[in-house]
Amino acid sequence: MEEAVQVLPVAPWALAAVSVVLVVALSVPPGGPRPATVRSGPSPVAGRAGAAVALLLALVVALVARLGPASELRNPVPALVIGLGWPLLLLLPTVVGLVRHREDTPDAEGRGDVWPAVTAALAVLGFLTLPAAPTRPAAIFVAVVAYALVTVAAAVAFGRRAVGERLEVLGLLARWLCAYPMLIWRLLRAPRPDLYLIGYPGILDAFLIAPIARLRRVPVAWDVFLSMYDTVCEDRRLLRPGSVPASMLRSLERRALRLPDIVFMDTRAHARRLERLFGFDEGRCDAVWVGVETEHFGCTEAAPAPAPAQGAEVLRVLFYGQFIPLHGAATIVAAAGLLRDEPIEWQLVGRGQEAARIRAMLARDPLPRVQWTDWVEYAQLQRLLAAADLCLGIFGSSEKAASVIPNKVFQILAAGRPLVTRDSGAIRELLSPSSPCTYLVPAGDARALADAVLAHRRSLAADGARRVCHQRLNDRIDAAAIGRQFLDMTQRRLHRQ
């Protein structure tokens, strides 16, 4: 008789201890009070308890997995449908383990007490996967169990959004597999359009729609918005440029960019950068601005009008964003440090890749006048914009930062608020240094940013009251204007062909 396979070479008491660590670490909410400026949201206890239950269920299924046959499979596909545990495991990372959006733990606030859970999950992963041959059904079982453990623990440790964007590959692939066949069928049955428009991100869409477009003789336009290769490799440096993964991503995206009839970015400067990155002839890529939802960010009479900023009146400076390198948040904090003795309140809103670095800067050199809110809803963001005396754009020194006009700049302009942002060829497609209420400063220059803030404070003191700015730009950046840009661009490009 064939011996049973020992998939879990760990004593029951050790497995029980790991489970206890997971339950305790994931069920207890973050300790200690949070700063008043950080939005805590609903209690994360329910989400953490749910994640703990999901982990325990995954461990139970892992124990069941040891009953799988010992013989290796010539074709591992049948193992993918063995047992009722598979649907559960496939759903764990995407449904149960990923905590609700509103229960995300902030990047720096909710990590400490969940690191034991992440460590334990990694230990279980090693115990589960190392001893078994890769084609045994039991091995496939435990691989998915390990994946569920790590994904669920990471979701609680770092927040659903971070895990969903970076780690939760299985759920993303499952959604693609389920969605695309139906979308293709609907596309084939739909009436023949004048144009297929691919949105962001569209690499996979470009490959899928190209043969359908050729079959139906319909032109294709792709709003690239951001190059995946540029973002991942050149800007955020998540992959090293020149490495094998980076080269594969560049090759894949280049092939996708060759398929549509029309490719366009958000600025002319960004279009030229895309052409250089992928070796296209100049003029291959066009441009249409991002624009703004003026119904949400337009300046209204109901906007609060604070007292004139005279004498020692406090100046309110607002920055919001996802704290990616392009934003140059470190430059903002450095400028706040230079002006620490001035009556200026700095409001930061957001979280992201560089949040930990910025928190470390503030920990080394505390700035009492810098307030940081983890995130706000759209309605509250509109109120913050209306109350701000001065709003900040981007200050990153990368080539990509020089090529874009971020959405927040359009929002600030539509809200009628004064703007400080880095000077670049892209921003000069819309604004100039002589534009009212506009300060264009060198990239990454904290001193220049500080001087611009002081200059605006002096301007407010001289005027005696706040002004509504950029009103003449509204008819160039609203939805109707962006629609006209797009139509003009497509008609020009298609007529040329």
C-alpha cells in the first residue's frame, strides 16, 4: 500500500501556535491613539476578524490537502478542479481576505501589530511548499493555500488597495478571464461604430481589439495616458531599466502601441517622450488634455471667502496626491521646513509610494505647522480647495514629471485657486509664468518653492483679499473643450491616413 504523503512536516502544536499568532495579530486593531488629522474610518476589527477566519479556513483546507495522491501527474490540469476547496481558495484573496476599502489601514499607522501575521504566513508558506513535488495535486493545493495566507495577511497589513494593485494577481487574472470573452462577444454583436476607443490601461485591450477592428474595418484610438513601462521602470523604479522583466515589458508595450491607428497622451511633451522611449517617428503620438470635471471642481459663489490675509494672518497651503515620486513631496516638506517660523499652515492629503519616506522626514525634523490627512472624499476635497489660499502641483525632477500636467492642476485651475508647480514644457502648453495667480518654479527646488509661497503671501497682503483665479481657462479645460480636442485630433489623424 502506498504511503501517505507528508505535505505538512510540522507538528500539530506548531501549526496551532502559528494559527494563534495569526488570529491575535489580525483580530486586534492597531494600538495607540492616531493623530487627529488621520482619518481613521470605520473600526477595522470586523475586517481583521474576517481575515483571521479566512486564514483558519485556508489552514483547514491545507490539512485536507495532505490526503491527495502521491503520484505525480502527467497533466496537472485535473488537479485544478479537485475538491470543493478550490472555489473557496480562489475566492479567499479576492472576497474574504481583502478587507473592505473603507477599512484600509493607513500606510504607516496599521503595520506594526500585523507584522507577526505576515511573518507567520511566510513561515507557513515555506512549510507548505518546500517538501512536495510541483505536479502533485497536494502541492498545487498547498501553493494556493500559501498564496491565500500571504495575500490575506498582506491585505490587512498594508490595506486592500495596496495589495489589490500590487500583489493580488490571482483575482485580477480571474476577473480578466471572466470578463474578456463576454466583452469580445458583445463587441462582435454590436453595431459597427465609427471608432473604437481604448482607455487606460489598454495594453491587453489593444491586442484583443486589433483583429476585430481589422475584420470590421474600424479605426482604433488608444488613450494611453501613462506608459506602463515608463511608470514602472523609468519613473517609480519598481523594475530596473535594462533588466529582463523591464525589457519584456517595454517590448510588450511597444508591440501594443503599434497596433492602433491613433495613439495619444495627455500633453504634446508627453507624446514626444513616448515616441523617444519606444523608438517611434515623431508625430506618431498625438495629445489631448486630461481636463477636469468642472461640475465638481468649478468655482462657485458658495466657496468660503476668509478674511483678508494681512499682517500675521495665517496662509493656508494645500497639497494632495498619491505621494508618487513625480509629485516631489519631499521638496514640499523641505520648503515647509525653510518657512517653519512663518505663519503658514501646510495641509498634506494622501498616501502612496513615498509616504513612508515623508513620514521619516517629519519624524527626524517635526514641523508643527504641517498637517497630514491620510485621505478625504471628493466632497471634502472640494471644501479644502475652496478654503486654501495657495495650492501645490508637482515638483518631481524626473523627465516624466516634466512631461505631464497632472489632474490635480486642472482641478486647482477650475476651482479658481492660485497655483505653484514645477516649470516644464508640458505646463507651458497651458500656462505661462506671467499667468495670473501662477508661480512656476524649478523642479526639486525647495528654496524656490518657499520663495513662491512668500511672494503669494505678500501679494495677498497687498491686495487685501483673495481673488478668483484662472476664470478664462475654464472653457479650455472642461468636458466640452476636451471633447472638441479629441474630435479635432481624430478627424485630423484619420483624414491624414
